[in-house]
Amino acid sequence: MWLNISSATVAPENASKAVEILNREESRQPFSAAPGFRFLFVVESTEHPGEMLALSFWDTEEEGQAFYNSDEYRRVLGGVAELVIARPERRLYNVRMENLAAYAAAAP
């Protein structure tokens, strides 16, 4: 599994609006339809309001990179671009271990 972490900063008063935009069907659907997409979390710092991370998990790096280089992703970004006040950054990771509550609860 592969993980993309995109960081961006918005004015604290615009954080809810950014999440609202990202939670719209037209923003969620391109992720859901992308080959290899697993799931997406958007989180906001409790220590630094307005600092946000989008963590997206993919089957492979190739599938994730293909999405992040697509027109569909550029359209999703366009919806929140005007709210971003600091240059967004991307960091890329291979997932080495996972321990999800759903799996833990099912274990004998």
C-alpha cells in the first residue's frame, strides 16, 4: 500500500469551508473512481488551526501518482485553491504496517 500526504494551510476561519468543499460529491467522486484508491482522511491540526493534511491511501504508488497527475485531481484542487494561504506540499510513503480497528476486532 502507498500513502500520499498533502499538506496545506488555510486561514483558520476557512478550514470548515475547505472541508465542506472537499466533502462534496464532485470532490469525493474522482478519488472513489480512481483505480487503486483505498481511502482518504482530511485532518486539521489542533495546535495550529488551519494547518491541514489530506492522507490518501492507494494500492500502488503508480496508481496514486497517476491520480495526482490527472485532470480530475486538478479539478478537485481548483475547488479549494483560493483558500490556501501557504504553498501546499506532498510527501510520499510506502505503508509498512497497518493495524485497523476493524481487523483487530475480528481477530481471535
